[in-house]
Amino acid sequence: MMSLILEAMQFEFMRNALLAGLLTSVICGIMGTLVVVNRIVFLSGGIAHSAYGGIGLAYFFGWPYLVGTLGFSVAAAMLMAAITLKARHRSDTIIGVIWALGMAVGIILLDLTPGYNVDLMSYLFGSILTVPQSDLWIMSVIAALVAVLISVFYKHWLALSYDEEFARIRGVPVNALYFSLIAMLAVTIVLVIQVVGLILVIALLTIPPYIMEKHSRTLVQMMIGSCVLGAIFTTIGLWLSYLFNLTSGATIILVSGFGFLLNLLFEWVAAHRKRRAITELSKFEAAPIRLQDSKS
């Protein structure tokens, strides 16, 4: 087993893929924690899918990828953020519409672009095995910036995540902070999606933080645990994809999904045992009462 791992690590593309996966785990672990705690998973999915509109714009007008995709995604994200603040009861429906329109606009613009034959599947599952050194440097900068911004404004993020009304009373600029969070989310999604794909980004944004939410006492613990869990899923997924010649992104998602189901199973077993313990305890406490009634 160890010899196979060492053999895989001799290839530069495997080393780059592992580093890209670990950096993605850090970025998504930190941002995903805020996404899950603030209950904006659907919004993050909307941002990720609406990025297709930006991809279509970039190819159609001949712009650089980041210019078109970042501009479109951030604009769509700000619109979604405003909707969630002003019309929360209808926000899921409107986000779904923007989600669908963004993808449709992107695909149609790609169809209308002369001379281009873009593989949309590469944006769904990414190409983690072909990550160049330049993208690794970009991802390293993103990870560092995200970590710095979260640590500097940690108390504000904490107040926003757990008690929005209390944060407003304490003078925390909740609306500005919320828009900043959505803008950061849009930027990180767009920059990472080019490397690992849309579906893997959503999986790592949601699954590790969801698992860690019930096993963490603080927001920091949840972020660290999510990063570690994402790194474990990524490493195992890459190893299995190399061993069985499978698509890397899909394998990592499959491993993450298995971890999610395993966590649900453990939670069900723990809840079942707790219910049985409560039932047994209630029977034990009721026994002396029945004994006293029989004596009388």
C-alpha cells in the first residue's frame, strides 16, 4: 500500500492535484462553515451555477476568464444577497430563477460563440489532475486572504452567524458584513471552480461543515474540523481515483457523500440508543410506584 502511494507521488500531476485538493479543502472549510451556519447553502449553489453566465460572457466577448466570470458572479451574488435580506420568504424561489437563468445565458452564449467548442463538463467536475503551478499559487493566495479576513473580523462573523439581532444592537454592521460574506463567497467559488469544478466546490462547501456542526463547540473548531475533514475526503478520493482509474472529482464527491451518509447513520444510532436509555430509565423510576400500589 505504501509503495503504491509513493509511486503515485512520483508524478507531478498527482502532487499538484493533492496540493490543489488540500488548498480547496482549506478555502471551502472556512467559507463553508459560514455558509452552513448562516443557512445560505442554496444561495451558494445559486452563485456557483450562475457563474456559467460569466463563463459564457467571457468566451462570447473574448474577455479573460476571470474578468467575465467574476464580474457576472459577483453581480448575481449581490442581487441574491439583497433578495435574501429584503424578501426572505420568497428568496429561495427567486434564487432558483437566477440560478437557472445564469446557466441558460451562459450555455446559449457559448453556443453563439464562433470557433469555440467548450467542454462544459470540465466546469462541472473540474480538471484537478491538470492543475498547473500557477493555479496553485493563486489558490494559496486565496486561502491566505480568506484566513486573514476571517480571523481579523472573527467576532463580527460570530455575531452575524449566531445572533443577528444581538449583533445589530451591539452596533455590528450586519448588512455590510452579510454583503461582504456573499462577495467573498462569490470570488472564492469562481477562482476555485476553474480548478476543481462546480460540483466539487459545492460538496466541499457543505458536507464537511455539516458533519462538523454537531461535533464542534465553537466556530473556530468547526472551521478547523471542516478543513481537516475536507482534506481527508480529498486525499482518499484522489487515492481511489488513481488506484481504480476513476474520474478524480467525481470520486472525491462520492467519498464525501459516503462520509455524509456514515455520519447520518452514526447520528441515528446515537439517537436510538438515547431513546432506549430514556425509556429504560423511565421504567426503572416507575417501578417503585407500581410496587407501592401493589402493597396498598
